[in-house]
Amino acid sequence: MPIIENLQHTFKHSWKDVSLASWLKYPCADRPDVEAVDIAARKYEPGTGILRATRITIINENLPRFITSILGGGFGFMLEHSMVDPRNKRMILSSRNISFSGVVVMEETCVYTEHPENSNWTLLDQHAKVTAFPFGVSGMLESFMSDKFIKNAQKGRGIMDGAIDRVRKEGRHALDYMKEESSEAMRRLTSTGEELSDALRREIRDAGDRLDEAREAWFSKRDRSSVAHAANASEATPPSAASPPPSSSDHAASPSSSSSSSSS
């Protein structure tokens, strides 16, 4: 008969930090049996902001002899489908084993939501269902897998806390780096701005000097042209002729005219 387990845990961290850290949990030293977690597919929905992904987890662990005699070994694969809804602050991870599915099926669902009593916390609801098929040993196999689920769930919480710490630390490092880069960029920008201002002032000053020189040259040329024009004009104009002196006949005529006037 299948065994169903329901667990609940509160992370005293924001949903944003928890949802991000969940992608960074493995591999880690606390779960050496989880050798790798690879993303097989992912899809982003721009309209809803939802991210969907499919991941494959490679597990290689040492199992008791009676379990390996049933399963054939401890190497296997888990398939996980995830849905991250940042708008509603809800993340659902659903996984099941691919390997040994003809012998035992382990189905697990983790739901991460914002804690209803504290928006800075995250509530985890974890559900598992174990179904074994071999006649006569199914109950033993289901009990073993159920106990292992509970132990791994407890480890997983500690792993999540460690991943959250890494996220925050890396976030602080990234923020410090961005601040340093921004400061350096501002310093370079200020330095460049000062250099440009100095260069612009020099250009304006040089342009003013060149303008003064051009103005002086133009006035000098105009003055020389005026002087030359006046000189040319004076050379081209002949001197004015003096009024001719009165002739002797004119002098002689004047008394005659007077005499005639008297006689009359």
C-alpha cells in the first residue's frame, strides 16, 4: 500500500531569496549522492512572467544490500518539472524517479509560497508518495524510501539555508562590485569631463586669439588699402587752374564805358 508523507517548514527568508536559492542547492557536500542537476528544457511566458523548466537529477548513492538486490544498484535519474510564478510568489517543484520505475515510484511535490503571517518568510509544503510493486517486499521497500525522504527533507532545509546565504553573499559582492565600478566610472567620467572642459576652454581661448589676430589683420589691411586708394586718387587728379588776370582791353574798356555813361 502506498505511503504518503506531508511535511511543512517555514524559511525565515523572503520568497525571492528562497526561489532563487532553490536553483543553487546542488551539488553540495551535504548530499554527495546528488552528482548533478541539469536543465533539460525551460520556457518563459512573457504575458504571465511564469518560468517553467524541466531538470534531470543524477543520483548515485550507497544503498543497503537488500535494496540493491531489488533495484540492481544505487545509480539513477530523477525528472523534475518546475513552475515559478514571481507575480503570485508561488513556486512548485514536482519530481519522480525515472530509473527503477517498474519497481518503485517516488513522487514528490514541493510548494513554496509567501508565508501568510509574515511577508518576509516563505512557507514550504512538501508532499511525497511512495509506491512499490514487488510482491512480498513492497511494504519494506516503501518504508525504506519513505524514511529516506524524511531524512533528505531535513537535510534539504539546511542545504536551502546555505544556498540562501550564498545568494545573499554573492548579491552583496555583486552590489559592492557594482558600487566600485560605478565609483570608478564616475571618477573616469569626472576626469574625462574635466579634461574635456580644459580642452574646450583652450579651444575657445585659441579661437579668440585667432579671431583677434584675424580682426587686426583685416583692419590693418583695410587701413593700408585706404591709404593706397587716397594716394592713387591724389596722383590721378591734376592741380586746379588759377583764374586768369583781367586783360588790358578790359581795363581800357571800363573808363570808356564810364565816359559814355557820363555824356549821356
